[in-house]
Amino acid sequence: MTTIEKKDLGKIEELSSGGEGVVYKILSDEDSVFKEFKDEIRHELNPAALNDLIEIPKSMTAMDRTFLLEHTVWPKSIVNQKNKFVGFTMPIIHDTFFVTHGVRAYPGHTDCDWNKLIMRKTWVSNPNVVSTVPQLDGIPLLDLLIDLAETYSFLHRHKIIVGDISGRNMVWRARPNPRIVLLDNDGFRVSGVDGVVHPKQTPDWVDPYLNGGDTTFESDQYKIGLAMLRGYFGVGVLTPNSKEISSCSDPIGKEIIQLTERSIGKNNRPSAEDWVQLLRRHRRIMSLAGRPVIKLDKPTIGAPGSRVTTFIAKRPTIRLQ
């Protein structure tokens, strides 16, 4: 078990506070932060489950370990105080995942969470809002959504259930390359075993079929669909039946709506890998838009050979009413 005493962290400064605990900057380690659980929930915690999470990267291949650590803030060590479990250390979120955003009089410096992608088109024409949140569209947007789907597919292949997928628990960037990072990794758990804390769900992201039970791969799939739908359109907290997208004629958007309809159904939900394949297919189509595309027609009987034709692919457009 990888443990450290709180006093050995040295001087710490509070960065943020949430329902479960407080996150501190470790002044002696610029790459790490310390999450300390609040007194009132410590009796609910399972430090053995946290240690299991800490050990997971050690059993991975170098390539898989790199992918995991690039897309999460994976727990690094357990922190004790007088031999009692109080929290853990984890990597700090890189500056590239922060933006300026807020009302013009006093915009704030904040993490670029998935909610900002979801709402990005709602403030773009508001003169009272100052924001450096990227207005993603086209291939960069698909690359970001692919990265999200690949991350969940990776975790599910390793039997890891994320649980509380929501707009606050994912941050993203557009440069130098589109990338997502999943937060609150202490809420993850390995399938078949208990987690560090009791699984939670966020309003507007709740799988109604859980009925208060533990989160599952299927509940992850429910929320992945919502994340894709809302992230793609960027006009709010949507469901497939939202009026904002009822007249969508964009071929990518239409397939995203259809796959999300399956995601929020009771059975046979699409996997994260299904999302990867859908988005990659449309990215290939979009990357060919405007370029000559060579098509080989199948030879007919008696014909001397294949006929070669060239056409120009067109980019799909998004129409919302």
C-alpha cells in the first residue's frame, strides 16, 4: 500500500471545496494535489478500494498506463493522519484545461469542463459574456468526442466503471490537440467490487433504471450517450426529444440522436466502442470533404476493366430550428 502522512506533504493551500472534501495544492510538489475527505463522510470510505485503484496502472502495459494517466487524474498515494485514512494525492490538472469565462465585469479563471462544451453556443452572441472557451466544430469537435469515447472504451475494457459521469466531472482542451481528462477518479470502481465511496449520480445525468442501485457499465453507457449528444450540438442540456434538435438535418447529428435514443433505453445500449466507430466513420467522411475521391466501379461482364470516376465530397451542414 502506497501511503504518506499528511504532515509529510509540507505546506498546503486550498484550491477548491466540494461535497466530499477539500482539494489542496502541495507547495513542495507542483505536479500533485491532495484531496482531504470531510470528517462527516470518513466512516463511509473504503481505503482498500482506493489502494486497488492506485495499483491498477502498475499492472498495465507502458502504452496503456500512459493513456490512463493522460486521460485521468488517477490517485497516486493514500494520505493518513496519525495512521488514520484522510485522503489521497493525485496529479494536478494542467493549465491547458483552464479558460477565462464569465460576465464581462469580472470573468473568472476556471477549468474547461464538459458543461462549457454543452453550453458553448448559448453565450457566443452575448456581449456581456467574456470567454476563451473554444467554439469547436467540424473535425476538431469530432476528435474531442472520439477521445472521450475512446477513454470510456479503454476503462470499460479494463473492467472499470466510472459511475458519476456528468458535465462537471470531465474537462477538455482544444490545443495542442483535443483531449479530455476525467475527474473524481476516486468514484471509479472495478466491476464486481465495492468502490471507495457509495456511487453517486448528478441531476440531469441520472439513469432512471438504476432505481438507487450501484452504477454499472450500462449506466455509464446511458450517460456517455447524453455526453455525446449534448457535446456535439452545444445548445444546452439536451435529450434526443429536445425541440432544439427536432429539425436536425445534419447526417452526423441525426446518427448521434439515434444512437443516444438507444443509449437511454432500458436494454441493448450502445457501448463506448460503438461510439468510437460511429464518430471515426464520420470523421473519415468529413476529412475527405472538398477533396477528390476516387471511386472504382465493379467491372461488368464483357467490360475491358473498371471504370474510374472522380467526385468532390461535400461537408455536412448542421441546421437547427
